[in-house]
Amino acid sequence: MYVAGVDVGSTATKAAVMGEDGQLVGTGLSPTGANVVRAAERVFQEACRAAHIEEFDPTFAKVLVRYNPEGDRELNTRQLARLRTLSDWLHELDRKLLFELLVPAEPGQLEAVGGDEGRFDREVRPGLMVRAIRDLHDGGVEPDVWKIEGLEDPEHCRAVADLARSDGRDGVGCVVLGRGADDAAVERWLRAGTGVPGYVGFAIGRTIWWDPLAGYLNGSLERGEAAARIAATYRRMILVYRG
């Protein structure tokens, strides 16, 4: 059983989580501000996240973040502050941060390309991703590995990887994110990242296992056949990435 406490002060709000042995396993700290309820919720969630990480003691902690540099400014600022807290805390404890960056289109951005999400992905999102990474770096967020939405131009991959590894971040890597897309799209993204310095692999899930697993669950595929199809697709993606 865990025990948690929150202290709302006039200037700062603190939270702490203790384990069964009485040891401190998670903390949270934030300016109180005008909304004391929001401050209490914020530090409580922060402390609980820290306690969860302490319990499992992982090498990496992963966050999925939706961040558009032209999006809601207040939300972006709030996210940056929380992500910096997590980044600093992980690195203080010699743990690594795996950062999945998604850049969803703002309505005006999508309208500018005629509502075509494919054009947004090809023409607009690459530049926004670079800006987002720069914002995160400027905000003190230091991922060790970036999960990057698929890019079709190797030069866009290079721009992202160069920024991710800029200013002494030589050990930082990028991996291609599958995003549940079809095989053809994922293979294009893998080829774009192949051989780009800083790209170190891929993180593809649903594209590999979704259809075979669905077939197994609905009875149209035997377990062995589903497993064989998953393995074959996985192997094909490895070969595509290796070029």
C-alpha cells in the first residue's frame, strides 16, 4: 500500500508518496498560483508518476507528447515545465528518457493544405517537428531517444537528427515511429531514415501485428500462422531499414 500527502502553501505546493516500508518513492513540487485545486492535482500526479517509475526501476521512461509549436501557448508552456521536471529527475537518477513526439495539425495548418493530411505530413509537419524539438531543448527537456513520426525525405530526417544531436548531444538517437500506418507508408519512412546519422532503428507495432492478431482473435488464423505472419513482417521491416 502507498500513502500520499499534499501540502498546499501560499507560494508552493508539494506532494509526496511513501511505500510500504516508509521510504519516500515519489515527490512533486509546483508553484501554487491562483488555482489551488489544479496545483494540488498537478503535484499529486507528478508524485504518483515518480513512484511508479521507482517501483519498476526501468532503464528508460517513455512519454508520448502531442506538441505543435503553433498550438495552444498556455498548454505548450505547461507541458514544457512538466517535461523538464521529468527529464531532470530521470537524469539525476541515471535513467533515460524515451520521447515520442507527435505534431498534430492545427485547424489553420490543415486548411492551408486544402484539408489534405498527406500534404500536411509531407510539406508542413517536418518543419514543425524541427521547431518542436528546438522548443523542447530550449525548455530544458533532454530526451535520450526520440521516436519520430515518419518522414519521407531523407533530408528532413537529417534535419531532425542533426538538431536532436546538436550542442554536444552526440549520444542521442532517433527511431522511426510506425503510427499504425500501412506497410507501404512505413517502408517509405524506413527507407528515408536508413543511413542517416543519428537514426538508430524503428519502433513499429500495429503495422506488424494488428492484422495477424485480429485474425487469431476472430478465429480465421491459427496461432502458429498468426505468429509466422508477425515474424515475417517484422523481418521484412528490418531488411527494409537495413537497406
